[in-house]
Amino acid sequence: MAESSGVAATASMMLHGRVAIVTGGAGGIGSVVCKHLASLGARVAVAYIGDPAPALELVSGINGSKHAGAGDQSQQAPRAIAVEADVSDATQVRALFDAAAAAFGGELHILVTCAAVLDYSYPPLAETSEATYDAAFGINARGTFLCCREAARRLARDGRGRIVTFSSSGVASLRPGYAAYAASKAAVEVMTKILARELRGTGITANAVAPGSTGTPMMYTGKTEEDIKLYIAEAPLGRLGMPEDIAPLVGFLASDAGHWVNAQVLRCNGGTI
């Protein structure tokens, strides 16, 4: 029993001493990713845009949890901070990284890019507006590009640097109504694979996680109950994914256990495609 407890304790602190930045950190998947990384011992900068309340509530919960651990420099030191940042703006992205470095001691280790937008009217391409296209590529593609560029310059090069971008299984499913969104996520996949090769010699890995249909506000908005049933019917496991299904994969990729996984797109979708 003691041996089992020791293994569990080691696993729970596998990211101890590491600093993570999570964009879209107050969102459906992003918030669970933040909590999971914190539970593994990481200190987390929760990047958000708009209403600060969800991010502040999330940060308060992380800082008030038992995940702070006994090895921290100070019991008053925060385990998480909230930082407002528009990821499509290079100046704000730099400020996000600066804020994380200032709050947690300078060294940065992990970037997770969960920030994304989707047009909930699901227009066919022929009816997609320039505004919808620009928003998708501005946040999903440009935002990922700016964050990855900053991470490539600033993450630790001691073998602990990890970049985890977010794509979508919609890149492969080619579902009507998702042309701009899926195209922006396809750009993320290509960018991530090339970045991994460009980071040769730095010890930094870069991988993309591509969730399938996941039970978040992004999934439910604009869909009927019948629509959701159709998505569930596609899943061999008979249900939608949940953020809690996605976060452990991010934790694995961010940890030493995932150090040999690089330049990959991992479709975390329960086998729907």
C-alpha cells in the first residue's frame, strides 16, 4: 500500500517546478486543462479574453486547492494567475508571457493553445462571410502562430519545453458548415509539425491535440437535441467526449513521459473518425 501511495504522489507532482501558459484557459476544455496541469504540480497562467469572472473563479479554485503541495517556495505563492490577452495581438501575447515569467520566477516550460472561435450558425462555405473567415483565422491560426513563435523563443531548452496546440478532428471529418473553422485548424496542424522540426536541438517538443465532439458550450451552441444525438451516434463509445477525456492527454504530452512524442497530431475523439 505504501508503494502504491508513493507512485500516486509522484504522478501527482510530475510537473512540479514547471510553468504553463494556457490560452483559452477559462473555456470548456481549457479550464479543465488548467486544473489538470495544476494537479500535476505546474504553476499555470490562465489566459482569457472578455469577462474575467470565469478565469478569476478558476484561479481562485486552483490557489485554494491542496495541489499547492508541500514543496512550494511559499505558501502564499500563487499556483495560478489570470491574464487577459487577445492572442491575435502580438503585443498582448508578449505581455502574457511576460506576466507568467514575472509571477512564477522567470522560467517558462509549457504552452497550451486552447483559445478558439467558431461561427455557431455553421454556414456553408458559399454563405460564409469574410468576418467569419477572418475571425477563425485570426484567433485559431494567427493566435496559435503568435503564441508558438513566442514559445519557441522563450521556453526552457533543458528538455522540459513543451508546446501543445489544439486542432480539431473536424479537419479529418470534413463536416459541412465548418469550412473556415476546420481550415484554420488544418493550418494549426501544419504549423505545429513544421515548428517541431525547426526546434531541432532545443529539447522543445511540439504536438497538436485534435478533440472530436466534446461536451462544451462550443459543442452545444447552435445545435438541437436531435443534432447532438447524431453526433453521439457517430461515436463507437456511445457518448460525447468530455474535457476530462482531453486534459490527461495534454498532461502526458507536457510531462517527461511524453518527451518522445513530437511533431504529431493526436486525434482524441473516441474513435469517431
